Amino acid sequence: QMCIRDRYQRRVHGEQIINQIKKVKMLSKASRSFVETTARATRRQFGSLRRNLLEVLNRDDNTDPHYLAASYNPILPLEGHKPIYRENQKANYNISKLSNGITVITESQVFPSHVDFGILVDVGTRDETTETSGALLSIKNTYYKTVLNTNETINYGMVQMAGGEFNMEYDQENTFWRASCLQHDVVDIFRMACDCAFEPRSVVAANVAMDKSQHTHKLYEQLKTGQDFNDTIFRTAFGLRGLGMPLKGLKHNLKNLNAYVLQKFQYQNINPSKVYVCAAGVENHEEFVELVESKLGYMPKAESGQTSERARSEYVGGEARILTESNDVNLALVFQSVPWSAQEIYAFNVLNALLGSSASFSSGGPGKGMHARTTTNLLNKHYYVDLSLIHI
């Protein structure tokens, strides 16, 4: 009670001072502004009597709008809230091609949500050579690092503040930068993604990547992901070129990937005819095309020597054996297949369904391939076979 009385007396005293100050006439505009600011600060300091009483009693003000919003029953509809109903719409697909050869593909918004977009470049590890092997791994380990418009810290902060994501993946055929964010952040995040994808690698980025790439190899050796086994298969099938180039690059070549080598790899392999910009959840295709044009329109057309056609990887075949201390033996029988665009791909898919894939701890049950030949002829007949996988 004494505490409440003391606070009340101080508040009354403060109000009296304010009233006396306000009674002074002929005050300048600056003085009146000072008086109003002092008055607001005094009210905030002393607060209301009800608030002081609740603070002493350690109680919440159940009439405060913030309290009502936080304690509202989520099952009940909000009072006075008028929701906006929107039915699912059929997606529309649009394709445009810029004057320099970049292809833009969009999918219209089906339901209000975030926007997903990506930059696909028709460049993979098959385009690397013994000199540039590991270039894509180097770019992936430092894909946030830019120097012309922003830097790594700003890029990462933009993605976090947008509540989205941004990453880079690559394989033997393609390289893909993917991002997602809310609609009002599309312009900023897309510009950042273009900088990360096409900006020439700086000296700092190349030096950092040299160290990170070596640790990437050490990590994969400890994790035993089977990537070395797959690289051996491709190298045996196609030699040390084209599709036979390792996915993580040649380990002894990582220290040679300086800024000059990386920029040379980018210049020789990346051109507008190999770039595809795709987006899903876009309301206006023309506006997105204008955004792409404003950011990537500077890229010149591919020269006569720079075409979207890459050299064919010739199948050579062979045998490779790797010594290991493990008790498990991995055996791979590989045969030459056909491209995805060939008519024979349908027969290969039927063959894939007939042979199937089986594992000793995942056999039986609907859809598990009980009658697949890998199950009936391998796992059911030979107890020492644990796993059989078929890939095309």
C-alpha cells in the first residue's frame, strides 16, 4: 500500500509540473515541442494507477490487446476478422527466351504461398578437365562469397531475414542454384542468387575454397558415402574425361584451382544458351521476365565456338578392383545404356522394374518387390547377399 501511495503521489506531482509548464504562454515552437516530449516521457515513466497495481500484485492486464491476442483460443474464429477465401487454381506455364538466349520458365501461383525459383546451368563435372577438375566443388564451397555488389555476410543475412533458403547443387550434367522466399523478397533474393551464380570467382573465394575442398574430401572419406566407389565406376566406364571425371574433383588438383583457373572455367563453359531460369508461384510472367532481363541481360550471346552441345562421352569399359579392409564386398556390373531422349529408354525402365532392388532388412510387403528377380534369384537363394540395387 505504501508503494502504491508513493507512486501515486509521484505521478500527481509530475502531472502538476506538466500543467504548470503548459500554462506558460508565448513559448516558442521548439519550447512547446520540448514540453510535449517531456509530458509523454513523464506519462510513460509513471504509467497508470491500474498498471502499477497489477505490477505490485504480479498480475497480467487481461484487457490489454497484446494479452488478448496471445491468450486467444486458436480453435475459435477471430472476432471481427474477415478471412479472404481463394480456391485452388489451375497452374499456367509460360516460357520466354531473352534476346541473349536465356530461357525463362514460370509456373503461376496455385495457392498463396512462397515463391520457389532456381537457376539451372547446363554445366557439370563432365565439362571439367584434368586442369579444372574440382572447379564446381570449389564454387559450391564458397557460393555465398561475392564482392561486386554484396558480400558473404550480407547474402547470408538476406536469406535469413527473408525466411527462405538458398543452396547450390551439381552433378555430372548440370549445376543448380535454388532459392525460396516470400513474394515481396523475390527481387532482392533473385539478384543475390544471380550474383552468387555468375560473378567471377574472386581471389579470396578461390583461396578459401582450396582449404575447404580438401576438408570436404577428408569428410567424405570418414563418412564412407560410397562416392569414391561411384567415381571409380564412371572412371572405368568412360576414362578420365567427360562423364568419367570425379564428382568431387581430383584431390591432387585442388590446390591448383586459383582465381584465374576458376574464372577461365566459368568463361569457357557458361553462356546464355546454357542458362535456364525457372520459378514457381509467380503471379505475373512478364514481370518476372523483366526482372531476369534487368539482371542477366548484360550477358552476351554465345559466340560461334561456344555452343550448348558438349562433346560425347565415349564408353570404353574395363575392370577395376579396389583393396579394402572392410568385411563387406561391393560388386558392380555396369553396361552401356542410352540417353534419356532415346526411344529405348522405355525398354530400360521395364527392365528396371523386372529386376527391381532388394535389401535384406526391407523385403516383403506391398511395393517391396517380393517377385523382383533380385529378391527371388539373389536374396532368397544366397544368404550372404545383403543388398542388390538396379540403376539406369
